[in-house]
Amino acid sequence: MNLVSIHWHTFLQALGRLFRPTNLLTALVIGVTLSLPAGLYAVIDNLRQFAGVESESQITLFLQGSASQADAAELAQRLRQTKGVEKAEFVPKDAALKELVKSAGIEDLAATLERNPLPDAFIVHPRSDDPAELEALRAELQQLPKVDAAQLDSAWAKRFYALLQVGRHGVLILAALLAVALLAIVGNTIRLQILTLRDEIEVSTLIGATDAFIRRPFLYAGALQGLLGGLVAWLVVAASLLLLNSAVADLASQYGTEVRLHLPGPADALALLGGAALLGWIGAYIAVGRHLRHPGRLG
């Protein structure tokens, strides 16, 4: 029997044992534990959409007083071709004055004006919310013809970006702490399996079985438990977001917008499943390693 056949046979044995009550319970514990950092990650991933970042991240371009309609049309074409610009909206100075008068309630004051003091403007929506990229884009747009000033409210962006960074770091720290706990959980489960198969392991050792041969089925068992736990975590997060979507939609409708929570992408799902399987494998490796070094301690 070649090495591939041995691995395949061992994998099938571990897969058959996976659905025993103890192993299923361990996978459930792993899934529920991992669902906490995975859920927080999903919340942070949705925070930008929920907070309406796309509508808030804006650069206002004030045109020079001498700018004509032709100049504005040419500038609009340049903006559509500029990398980093999602879209640009032209705001005529007459429309801007009407909006200002309406929002500030200064109809009487506006009636005394001999001319409109406001310039034509463009509201530019950037593709990125990174403060450094926003400032670089503002400086680039400032150099365009007929642009008198480019204004960026970067304070909110820096605060929001910093909050996201704190949230991401917090999730990483929490995931690391829970990973240690999961190693202990998987290791204890594998330890119980070793106790159950202790006689079989001793006989295999006496007839010349190598450490790799003894370790192999437990490594597969740990990895499969972790993989199943990762799948449980993903299902918990998906179900939670599905339940929350109705409440979030009702809340968003109160602000005249539409928001829908979404799961992170396939790459994040694979990272969760792969990370969970790796944790299971490491936990099993540590447990079996302790037995191989000190076989009497487990008795």
C-alpha cells in the first residue's frame, strides 16, 4: 500500500469517527466560539455601508468666477476620466443658493442680494475612504483648470478609519485569545480518543509503528473537527445576519436609505474554514506529541 492510499484510508477512518457525539459536540463548541470574532468581523465589514460612507466621503470643487458652462462641461469630462473618482455631480450656483436659502431660512436676506455670491461647484465622490488617498486625490483635483479650491472634510474620514482599525485589531486580539482556548478544547478531545485507543496504540508501537503512523489519524481527526467547527461558525454568522437584516432595513428606511447586511466574501469564508482546520490540526499535534513523549501520563 503506497503513502497516498495510507493517507486516504486514514482520512476515511477519521471522517467516520467525526460524527460520534463527542466529536460533534467539540465541533459545535468550536463553531460557537469562532462565530464571535467572525461575527464581529462581518459587522465591521458592513459598518461602512451601514454608516453611509459613500455618501459622506466627498470632495467639493469650487469653480472660479470666470468659469463658463463650457468649462464646467470640460471639467466634468476630466473628472469622469480621473482615477479614484466614483462619480461627480455638478451643482450650479443658482441651485446651491436656493438650497442654502431653504435650509437656513434666510429668504428675506437673499432677496436683498444683487448677485449670487456662490460659485458653481462639483461634488466628487471618491472610490476610497483611506485618508491618505483622499488627500492625494484632493491635491490632484486642485490642479485642474478653472478649479478655485478643492475642499475635503478629512477629519471625519480619519476618525472613521481609525475606529475601523481599532475594531479590526480588537477582532484579531479576540480571535487569538479564543484560538488558544480552542487548542485546549481540541487537545482534550484528542486526549480522550488516545485514552480510548491506548491499547491499540501500545500494540502498534510494539510491532514497530512509527510516531508518524500513530499521529496521523489523530491529526486528521483534529483537522476535520476544526473544519466542521468553522462551517458551524459560518452558518451561525450567516443566520444572525439574515435575522438582523429585517431590523436593519426598518432602521435604514427611517433615514430614507436602503441598507442590507452581507456576508464577507468567499476568500474570508475560506480563511475561516482553513484557520479552523489548522487550529484543530495543531491541537491534535500537541496532544499526540505529549503522549508520544510521556505515554504514561495519559493513563
